Amino acid sequence: MRQTLLLLAILISGTALLAQDITFNSTCNDDRRSIRYSDSFTDYDVQVKGDVSVNDDDTRITAITPGGYLKISKKTFGNRRAIIIESDSKGSLTYEYYEGRKEVPYDPEGKKWLADVLLEVVRISGIAAEDRTKRIYNKGGIDAFLEEIHMIESNTVMGAYFSALFDQFKLNENETMAACEAIGSEISSNTERGSLLRKYSDQFMQSNATMVVYFKSISKLSSNTERGSVLRKISKEINFNDPKVISAYFGCVDGMSSNTERGSVLRNLEKTQDLSEGAYVRLLQSVKHFSSNTEMGSVMRSLENLNMQNPEIATEFFNTVNSMSSNTEAGLTLRHILKRHELSDKNMLKLLQSVKHLTSNTETDAVMTSIRKINLSNEQVKTSYFNMINMMTSNTSAGSVLRYTVKNHNMPNNAWKSYFSVAGHLTSNTEMGSVLRAAIPAMPHDQAVLDAFFASTRMFTSNTEHGMVLRAVVKDAKFDKASCMGVLESAKMLISNTEKSTVLSEVAKTSYITDKEVKDKYMEVAKTLTSNTDYRNAVDRILN
């Protein structure tokens, strides 16, 4: 008796003071649970060991696990009452009832008091949750169950009831939707809600209709971590052919404020689900709203099954790249798509338009020199390609792209003309010379192409670079009369007698010097030499 009174004293003294707001405090140690509840009028302290069963009208205890107990203390306006129900080794129950510190016979006062408070206690503590769920559902269906959920204030207890429902019953579509909606509206704890949405994911994925409700319920999680965890946990196939499912799923993703979690969910999505083309479009739209360039790029480069032949997908992909403010991430993403896909002419135009958004010459260079195949016979593609190079503000980078173009792409005559037009706009004589010399072995000796080539040589302000290019033409294996006439005409522009004389010397060594037209043009150039010595040497070379 002294031990019981001491336990009662601890139980009563531990009861919280009158509270202004509802508070819960629940702890669990093995099979022991302690629950404290306070509102503006009442304080409850409930301690439980083992499993407890109640009768059908929730007015009395019918069984407790052998060796277990149920201890209830209630304080209302300063009045304390308590009951201790213990189960012996055989499961027989003994009752002790107290008013204040005074023990009072259990029957009838204690029995009556227990009948009055037990329903409230089971709702506070979650005792007999499985049995009560089974009884309530069997009697009144999902509506009765949800009415009971509405009467429970503890997130943990509600979680126990929902678990009991899903574990014991196979719900139909409407019941599943109703239960899922209630999880989102009744439970305020992200942890508890997330736990249920993860654990019973397969049940919520039974149809398109339940999927939509499921994703909307997930959307109510205010914790990015919980929301991301639930979405990544989904293993059952999501029907991404249903527009409503697509909208609900990506609406759920878009509502997350963490770029890291959003990125993690979307990177995981393609690995675990079969995405429709409509889903890919919506995924890219979702990525476009990220505020982190790093996450945007990471997600886009993780997409292995993009159908870039689909115009909507291609448009959304490049629109998303264009929304990036990081040259590095945009450049990496464009290089990735070039590596993974052979782009159509329309998509190449989109890519070149995206390259225009890059403000870094280094990244522009890196992307342009990653193009493995391009149709420069297409007038729009050709124009956009060379306009892009012409827009580069770095001679070094522009020169790099032009040299790459000569080495790696097939160029029709019109493309060569554009190539030389861009080369002529380089403000670095060194780069211009390098670009033109790279073109000499590959360029066709079509007259229009040659005219464009020599027109670009007239843009040199360096006699040295100009002369080097002209001598390279003379030494080229395809050197012919037309190119010889072009060299001589361009040489007239050289101001340096030394450079001009050197070019004439190279021409004089060729067989074309015996041609009257070539010889006349040679003498015309020689007469522009202002050095008598250089002039005599030039004349002597063709006379001897």
C-alpha cells in the first residue's frame, strides 16, 4: 500500500499546472508509455505498460497484458482524481481509485469516474487503437473512422489509427482518397504525416484518382525534407500518361522551397519511373523555376532519355538553359546535350540561340567546339552559326572556333564565304593570320570563295601576318592561276617593301609566272615597290 501511495503521489504531483493551450508530451520506453495532456481546463497524466483493451462503448478496461498496468491521473480546477489498474501474471485486473490523496473504493465511484473519462483517455493516449479502429470501421465505415480521427488531437495517436486502418483493411478507391485527404488535413506534424505517406505509398497509388489525391496530400507537407523523402520513396509506377497525375506530381515538386530537395527528387524520378513525353515537358518547366543554377544543371544533365526530336521537349529544354544565369552551368548543359544527341537543324538553331545568351567567351568557345556535326548547307543554320562566332568579343576564342570549324565540319561554298567574312572582322592580326592559314589547305578554289578569302586578307593591318598568309597560299598544293592572281592583287596592299618583295619572290618561283596575265599583274605589283633595290630584284627574278 505504501508503494502504491508513493506511486500515486508521484503521479499526481507530476501533473502539469492549468494550461492555456493544448499541449501533448509523450515518451516511450520499450513497452512503457507516458502521456501528458493539458488544455485550459484539464491536465491528464497517463502511464501505460503493455497492451490495453477496452469494451465496445469505451467505458471500461477489459484486459491488460499480464504484468502491465494503466495509470490515469486527471486534474480539473484543482481537483485531482486517479485510478491505477494493474494486471497480474495471469492477466487478472486490480483497481485502486483516489480522490486527491485519499483512496476511495473503486466500485461504484471509481468505476463511474473511469466510464466518464475513458473515451477521452483512449483518444489522448492511443491505447486500444487497433481494436477501436477495427470496431469503428466495421460498424460505420470510413466516415465513422474519419469522424473519430477528427475527435483526436494528438498527431501521434492519429498516426496510430491510420496505421491500424491501412494494416487491417483493403480500402476501395473512394475510401483511400478520403483517408489520404484526411492525413493531409487532420495531421499537423510533418514527421507523422510523412511517415504515413511513405509507409502506405503503394496503397495510395492504386489508381490515377488516388495518385492525384496522394500528391496533393504530400503537397501539404511544409517540410522540404519530408516531402522529398516521400516522393523519392515511391516505388510503384506513376501513370505519367494522365495529365492530372502529371499536374499533381509536379505541382507537389514546385511547391518545395529547397532547390536541393527538388533537384534530388527530379534526378531520382527518371531512374525510377517511366516518363511520358508530356512528363518530360513538365519536368523541364519545373526545373526552370529553380533558383539554383547548380541544381538546374545537375538535373538537366541527369536526364538520359530525353526525346529531343519532340519539338515541345526541345523547346522547353533550351528555354530552361536560357533561364540559367550561370555561364558555367549553361555551358556544361549545352555540351552535355551535344555529346548525347545528334541535333536536327531546328534544334541546332535553338542551341545556337542559347549560346547567344552566354556572356563568357570561354564557355561559348567550349560549346561551339563541342559541336560534332552541323549542317552548314542549311542557310539558317549557317547564318546563325557564323553570326554567333562574329558576336564573340574574344579574338582568341573566335579564332579557336573558326579553326575548329575548318578541321571538323563540311563547308559548302557559301559557308566558306561566311567563314572568311567573320575572319576579316577579327581585330587581332595574329588570330586572323592563324585562321586564314588554317583554311588554305581545305578551302575550295571556287572563284567566289577565293574572292572572299582575299577580301579578308585586305583587312590586315600587319604586313608581317598579311605576307605570311599570302606566301602560305603560294606554297599550297592546290595553288593555281586564280589563286596566284588573288595573291598578287592582295600583295598590292602591303606597305612593307620587304614583305611585298618576299611574296613576289615566291610567286616568281612558280610555273604561273610564264603566263602573260600573271606576269603583267606581277609587274603591276612590282612597280608599287618604293625601294629601287627591291624593284630591280623583283624584275631580275622574272627576267632570269
